[in-house]
Amino acid sequence: MTRKVGVIGLGNVGSAVAQQIITNGYTDDIVLIDENVDKVSADALDFEDAMENLPTHTNIIVNDYAALKDADVIISALGKIKLSDNPNGDRFAELPFNREQVTKVAEKIKESGFNGVIIAITNPVDVITSIYQKVTGLPKKHVIGTGTLLDSARMKRAVAKGLDIDPRSVSGYNLGEHGNSQFTAWSTVKVFDTPIEQLAKERDLDLDQINEDARVGGYYVMRGKHYTNYGVAAAAVRLAIVVLSDARQVLPVSNYREDYGTYLSYPAVVGRDGIIEQIQLKLTSEELDKLQKSAEYIKEKVEQSN
């Protein structure tokens, strides 16, 4: 079966996504779409020049929405904002522009007849994921945001540094909005099969400082190079591969939760059919309160975007 992935928006994030997919041979066909024709055409040619030195071949299609009809996955990486326009790192500063662009793109996706899975990176991702679902009319389980998959990775990176281990040895989740109201659910975090809160006492770890290190990681990257791309691109590609391979992996992605009435990040089983199953964590009362407040904040922003 031929695998096909679409990437919409070939800026710093979208080009990193496409590069990972093509370099690793994750798909047979890739559709690259961007309103900047010169940029997307140059990227396509650059990827073709790379092909001779890669172990796999990928067919590249440029700026053809009709080619998305039989795509398995579409990754939305569109967005445009300058650091000077958003000095506080507020993801909602991106909403006015991105809402307009995403609505147009979603209408074109719908016209193409696409019936696969949409993965949204575009910020503010929980609201944008909701817009994609509403405009395309796709089932909620087929429209997913990268959500706190990146925030959870940042948390694991910070915990791992404190313990001098690989971040893949840390389990646990950040939940809620991919934004200021997200939080680390410490009750879910384990290392060495030991709850992190117990380990922190034994090894004199400051979880508040670790949480802060994880929270500001994105801002630090933004200040250094004026955009973030590799971390979120890796999260989006991982999510796409989980869908393509029907891996049925539990990931903290932005998915629609009926119990909260909105898209937010909460672990779910992800596979070929999108969200296969939603799981229920045993959170503390404090964590449940934080999650409820995060959900209310997202719902407020969704209502404002309508």
C-alpha cells in the first residue's frame, strides 16, 4: 500500500517536518503546499538533490490540493509571526492570522475529498485543531493536535538532566493546553519504575525548578533563533508515523474530550483510525483542578475564534 503524507506550510517547522520524513523514507509520496511558490519549489528541488544520497526514494508533489484526496495524513505547519510581534511568547498572538489562513486551508482540504487524519502543529494548537475539525467536517477522532507531546518531551528532558539519564527513560505527561496553562502531572511521572515525587526526596531534586526549566525551554529557543522547529517537528513526525503504522501508542496529544467539551492534551491510544481510545488517568485533586481551568481557558478562546 502506497503511503502518502501532505505537509502544509513550508516555513521553519514545515521544512523540518518534510526533511525528517523524506530523509527517513517514512512515506512513498509527499505533497508540499505553501503559498510562497518560490520557497516550496526551492525546497522540493533541494530535497530531490538530496535523494541520490538517501537510502530511499520519495515522490514529491508541489502545491496540488487535489493530490491530498488519497493522502493518509496531512500535517498543518502553517503560521507566520515575528518575535517582535510577540515579545511575551503568547501563542494566542498568532490566532488572528492563523485562524484566517487555517479556515481557507481547511476548506481546500474538504474540497479535495481528503478522509485521512489531520495533525495540527499550527498555534494556538488546541484552538486551531478545533477549527480544522469544524471546517473540514472530519470526525473528531481524525483531527489531532501535537499538543503537549512537545511539552512532555521538554519535561522529560529536564527530569533526565537532573538524573543524568536518557529522557526516554522518563515516563509521564504534561496535560491541558499547549500554552501557558499546561502543567506537569507529577503523579504520572516515573523514573526507574519509581514515582518522581519519591525519587525527588531521595535525590534532592527540585521539581518546581525542573517544571520551570521545562516550561521556559521553548522561550529560550525562541529568543536564541527567533523560532522553534526541531522539537515540534519531531513530535509531529512521530505522531504521523504512529498513525501510518497503526502503532496504537499512548501519546499526550490534543484530542477532543467530551468530559471537558474541548480539544486539550490528554493521553490517548493513537493509530490508523486516529484516536482509537481515550484513557483515564488517576490524577490528584490539584491536577484535576488545573486541567479544568486549562480546559475552560481553551473553550473561551475557541468561542472567541468563532
